[in-house]
Amino acid sequence: MRTYGAEETGAAQRKPAGIAGALRQMLGMREVGLIAIILLLFIVMSFASPYFLTWVNMRAMAMAFAVEGIVVVGMTILLISGGIDLSVGSVTALAMVIAGLLFLAGFDPWTASAISILACLAIGAAMGFFVTRIGLHHFIVSLAVMVIARGICLLGTGGRPLGLYTLPPEFKFIGQGSLGVVPVVIVIFVVVVIAFDFMLRKTTMFRKVFYTGSNEKAAAYSGIRTKKVVFLTTTLCSGLCGVAGIIYMARFGSAQPTFGMGMELNVIAAAVIGGASLSGGVGTIFGAILGAILLSVVSSSLALLDVSVYWQDIIRGSILLAAVTIDHFINKRRKQRV
Amino acid sequence: MKTTMENDLVLKLSGVSKSFGPVQALRGVDFDLRRGEIHAIAGENGAGKSTLMNIVDGIIRPDSGEIYIDDELVEITSPAVAQRLGIGLVHQEIALCPDVSVAENICMCATSISRSLLMDFRAIEAKAKAALGTLCDVPPTALVRDLSISQQQLVEIAKALTLDCRVLILDEPTAALTEREAKILFGIMRRLADQGISIIYITHRMAEIFENCDRVTVFRDGQYVMTRDIREITPGDVVAAMVGRVIDNLYPAKLAAHERSDEVILAVRNLTDRARYRNVTFDLKKGEILGLAGLIGAGRSEIARGICRLEGETSGEVELYGRALRLRHYRDSIDHGIVYLSEDRKGDGIFLDMSIAANVSALSLELVATRFGIVDERREQDLATRLGRSLNLRYGDIRQAASALSGGNQQKVAIAKMLSVNPKVIFLDEPTRGVDVGAKAEIHRILRALAQDGVGILVISSELPELIGLCDRVLVVREGEITGEVAGDRMTENNIMYLASIEAGRAATA
């Protein structure tokens, strides 16, 4: 009897792609294009402003996207599974507020942080419940949670930032310390990115996220429990918001109820510029982080060039539109070729 | 009458070419259409049929070539222009608004050219009713999302009929229709033709061409091959012209009497799912290909999906090789080796934007992963390459997206996905829908080979000639119940239709 399945170990029959082929494939990749644009910006800016290529500015830029980058990771995975989360900014702020209030109530900061992250996971799980069990759309559920979470932040703090001056130095170390010359925040960020990038590309667990986002019904017809997948990606995204919130708290030494307004747009923009598709099934962590870096470099450049804050928003929005438009045409051409 | 018609050309194409990037979809194609004829266009997938029709409808602009309507040179720059010239196209894929009523869908074109600000719902409903009247009894106020696929297809046709067109193009309209609905459609087509409307009919099915059309034009690889009067040609000639070679035997040989086995692979007893089906009982034996026939909506797919726990709440027993199964969800079913190939390949059979390799391993991730749940891409690609070879899959690179493949090859990827888990039983729901003749014969051969290897094969199909040609035994379902079984000499379209619908049976005996 012939066997068709995976047990049989057939000899590898792959064509070697060839160096030219590999190069062409690499150049076609979204990430390479983004790196080129970022490098170009670096070169232009290093001539345009004497402050750009300084250690201080580099560090500030890295700090600016590193914490948000953790949220970008969660958002990218959620987008790949076919979802979206508008509540990330509010939930990040809520994580700060919950941990801050618990700390002021006498909990030690580590316990307070753990409880706060668990609370964020619970919020994600609740959203996942409404999406997968009740059958509502991610967009509307997370919109509601965005408003509710912000409301809780303001209610809990009376709208004023909580000063947490008594946070012990070993806790503040997370947000403010350095390992050698590298800030701890960057270390955490790099570890999170590498871990999730690896898992997303290599593990069966996250492969199911791609299947689900690519075609939910086909995934179900492949024995994948798609509702479970979506539930988990929704929960994970909120959980990573919780982690980001705690890092922000350690960095600022305070809990700010109005923090992170508009963050969702930045985060979604980064993921989409990095190649994630709003209709699911496509995206990489590496690309999304490059998207976040690009947005951060642009913001920093505009600030250094003394461009008005209002113009900065207009330019950031235009970049998003341009990136998505270019992507659309590249995809169209690719489809026509085959 | 006929003689005057023969020189009366409504539509004439000459030297039409079109390329998409490096792919030459059409090379200097000629075509002419007489007034009041039903003209079949045949060709394998990728032969250029749909491209040509999209050019006639103004969706695609040709690179070169001329289009004449009533001997007048025209330029069809958009579907709106085509409409003004009296050309109506019913696409293969349904393009209706699901949340809008049937009537509004049918009159959508009329709405877009209406000068009135307000919708005249009564007029729209009356018009829709008139257009639907002869086709099917769908209420014009029903929402399209509540209709079955075949009803939606009929609404599409009704929509084209309201346009008062002189040229009606139907692109594989019967793919989703039952035989009975198709018969009604052919009656209407003939009536329209008698009224002087010219119909271009695109199909894969030889029987339909020879029963209903006046002339046939064959395309192959973007080139015009021939146009013939139906009376002077045989189905074999058309198939040979389509594939460029003679396909000697469309179906593989069936089981010989001495090869039959009494060993039962899958035994189903009294399977019931409240409203959908009742007391379904059958045995799937080793070596045979079992067919499941019935009208669309009779519950064929539901039974298959119920057995492997994809949907529904079922009661009753399922035994695999004599052992009772307790399946909770589809994953359990896969782990026991019972898999289901979906009828809607693009909708839920395949991940279009993922690689061929990732598609094949969707059922069998655990088999190509290490103990720690890390996918071994080498093993994954080897699996896909090996299964692809055994199915004669044609592709450039195993890592390319499945969307780059032709329909027949996509279906092979979907089958490879099933085979990756070494299944014991495979349910195949419309395994050759939208697949060209060559690939279809290949898929049939593959199924026969699997059956010979001891895999239980159950095929669901709306195409009776396929069931009759391929299966050793056919069960017929009507309204959720198995009404009979045909095998050997009794396996005829008439017998199956009789069992599938009492009405059709009465008509046959009357």
C-alpha cells in the first residue's frame, strides 16, 4: 500500500533558487524597501540637522518606539488573525492606572504590576468573548472598550496623573535603567520582538493564526478551532498593552490617565506600513517594527526641523496613505504577473 | 428563415489580442455570433474564454483587434457602454449584494440610469417579478443572503434579462444549478433565442453543448481553434480540440466483480440532525467509490459534514473499521483519518495568499513540526513536493502563493492537504467543479487509485454523468433522507433523478 502522508521521509526535491533568484526575492520583500527608506532618511537628516545623528537623539528615538513597539507586536498578530483593536491606548493607560492605584494602596509594585497585567488579559478575554461567542465585530467591541477603559482611568484618578514618587529604584530600573549603554526598555523590546518574530514564523501555534486570518472557513475546514485562535490573539494583544503600560509607569514614575490617546492609529499604521493586511492572513513582526521605526524617525526628523506639530500629523497620515497605496499597486502587479 | 439568419451577424470579433504582463491571454482571436443562435464556447480553464467575454463586456480593453456590432465598428470602453449596445454578461461568480432584496438586485442597473431621486419600490418589485417569473419562484422581497447558491445564480440571470439585451453571455451558469433548474434555464434560453436574442454560452459540460446549442467555438491556450455547427461534430471532437489531444477514456475503469470486497470501512447508522437529515444509514466498503447524489439543498453536503463533525448536532452511530467513534469536533475526525474536501474551493478549501507548502500542511502541522511545536519548513516543503508529485501538481515553486495556480491545480493542492494525514476516509464535495477537462480526468484517476489503495472514497456531485462514470455505487438523497441506491446497469440519470425528486420521476413515467 502506498502512503501519502507525512511519515514517509521522501528525499528532498527542491530546486536551488540561485543567487540571482534569492537576491530578486529579497529585493521584492517589504522589509528591504523599508530599511532603504529609513537609511535614506538617516542620510538626509544627518546633513539637514547636526543633532540628528547624536547619541542623545538616537536614544530618544529608540525609547519613543520601543514601548509602543511591544503593542505593535500584539496588534500585528491580532491583525494577522483577522482582528483589530482600537482600545490599545486606553488599555495601556488603564494598566498604568490600575498598577499605580494598587501601589498607592500599599501593594508592592511587582504584585501591583502582575495584577494589572492580569486585568488587561481579562479585558482582552472579554473582548474575545464578545467577538467569538456573541459574534460581534472586533472594530465595534474594541471601540466600546476603548471608551470604557478610558472612562475607568479618569474615574479612578479623578482625571489627574498619579505621582508615584515612592516607587523603589529597582522597579524604576525597568523604565529608566541601562545595561551598559543600552537602556533596559530597549532590551525588553528586542527580546519581545525576537521571541514573537520567531514564534510567528516557526511555530505551529502561530501558523494557525495565519490560517485563520487568511481564510477562516478554510481553517475551520482544516480542523483548526478558529474561534479559540481569535480569542487568544485578542487576549494576547491586550496583555502586551498591559506590559507596555507597566514599563511606561516605571519610566515616567507616574500613572497618567490620559496617556496613549491616538496610540491605536500609530500602532495600526506601523503594522500596515510594515506589510500587515487589514483583511488578515498577512504580516510580519519585523516589518511592523520597521514601520514603527520609520514613523518614529519621521516624527523625530520633523521635530528637529522645527516643523509645527500640526503639520507632523498631516505628514504622518500622508505617509500611511502613500505606503498603503504603493502596497496596493505592488500587489496588483504581482497578481497580474501570475 | 434559417438561411437569412446565417448571414445576419450580431457580433463579430476579429484579430483580438490581449496580454497580461508576459502572459498572452488571447492571440488574434476571431469569433462571430448570429442573430437568434445559442453559441457555445468551450475550452479548458485558461483558454481565454473569460478574457474574451470580459473584452466584449468592456471590463477589459483589448491590446489589438476589432469588434463589430451589426457590422459597425465599435469600441466597448466600459460595461455601461456594453449595456447600451445591448450586451449582457452573467458572470461565473455571483456578484449580488447580499443584504439587499432580490428585486433591488435585479433592477440595480436600471436604478443607476434612472433620473428619479426616489426609489420606486413597487415598480422595481413588479419588474423583478416579471423577470423572475419564468425562472424560479423566489419572492422579489427576499434578501439575497437568504437564498441558496442556485437561486442566487437564477437571480443573476434574471438581472441580465431585464436589460433588454440583444447579446446575452452566460459564463458557466449551470455550475451551481441542479439538473432540473438547468433544464428550466435551457428552456428559457431557447425561447429568448427564438425571439431573436443571441446567446453565448460558456461551459465545460459536453452534454449541455450538444443538447442545447446551435454552434460551438473552441479555444485553446488563447487561440481560436474552430467553430462548427453542432450537427456536424461529436463530443469527442470538441474535447479533442479543447485539450489538443484525444482523451480516449474520460473515466477510469470501475471495480470488476471479483475485486469487490465486503469489508466495511465506514458504517453510518441512523445519523440524524433534526431538520437537515434523518436516519441516514449506509456502508462505505473497501475499494469502492461511493457516490452521493441529490438536488442541491437535499442534505448531501450536510450529511458528510455531520459525520466528520464540521457542523450540526447529530445523533446516531458512526463506525470506522468496526470501532464506534465518538467525535466531538472536526479535529477528532481528522485524527481518526476522516477528512472532508469542501465544495467551495475558493471560499473555504484553500488559503489563496499562503504558499503551496503551507496549504498542504494545514491539516498536518503536527506531523511536520518538531516536538516543541516548531514548524520544520524543510519537512513541510518535502511533504508538499512529494504529494504534489503523486498528484501531478504543476507549479513553479512550492513556496509560491496558491493563488498563482489554475483552478485544477488549486483543487489538487486541496486534495494534497487531505492526503497529508494518510486519511482512511475522504468525503469529496464537488471535487471537479470549475476544473478543466484534463485535470478532471486526472482527479478521477487519483480517486480511483486511492480507492484501490484501500482509502474509503465518498464523492458528492451535482453532475450526474460524473457520478455515473466514476462511482461503483450511488446513494440518492432527497429532503434529508436516503431514498435509494443504484449500481451497475441501474445507474442511469433517469433512475437517479427519479429517486432525487418525485416530481421529476412522475414526469418521466407520465
